[in-house]
Amino acid sequence: MRKPVYFINKYHKSNYQRLLKINGPDKPEFNASAYILASIGIMQDTEGDIANVEKHFLHNHIDYEALLTTLGNNPSDRALIKLAANLFDSNNYANVSLTFAPMDDIYQAVAYQALLLQYPSFSKTWDSRYPYSHG
């Protein structure tokens, strides 16, 4: 798997690696969701809500309803959780306008990068298009 090119900060990256260890990097269906969920609450340059996320990021399952109940009070966090749920399983509905509207530009970049993880065809040429975007 190609690693994401954008991390908000060192906590985002380490949280992402922690979540991948739960299910292993050989389960690509978890990668985009893990990438998004690893970013929740880290804007204050802390590790964020990773302890709460890990409680619901189970082997072979992610409890998105519990995440929404526990961490969904902030509109941006709620939007991120819904997008993560939709990328994990398309039966989890996420409206694009309602997902992106509450996010600032940093979280929108996280959402975009998660889409590249899930649908990597564009990211194959990412380095040649944007050579200075590595995180």
C-alpha cells in the first residue's frame, strides 16, 4: 500500500500507524477509515481522541455508531466519522455537501487524501504532479 502523502502533524501519522496495527496493513478496506479517524481531535497538536477511536476500531469491524455517539459532538468530527464509515462500507450513507461543509481546509485535505487511499488511480501520478506534497 502506498502511504498517504499528507499528515496534519506527527500525531496524525502515529495515530494512523496505531490503527493499522490493530487490523494490519494487509486489510486495505480499513486504510482510508483509519487515516480519517486518526485525525480526529489532533488540531491542538496533541494525539487527539485516538484512545476513544481505538476502543471502537475493532479487529475486522469499526463501530461507527459508537464513534458518532462518543466523538460526534463537533460538526467536523461528525463529518469525518461519517466519511470514514462510508469509505469503509458504502451502505453507511454520507452526503458529500454535508460532509465537506463543516470541515476547514485542513480536514478537507484529510478527506481528499482518504479518497486517494481508497481510489488510488490518481495518486499513482501524484508525485509527478505535486512533488513537494510529502508529509
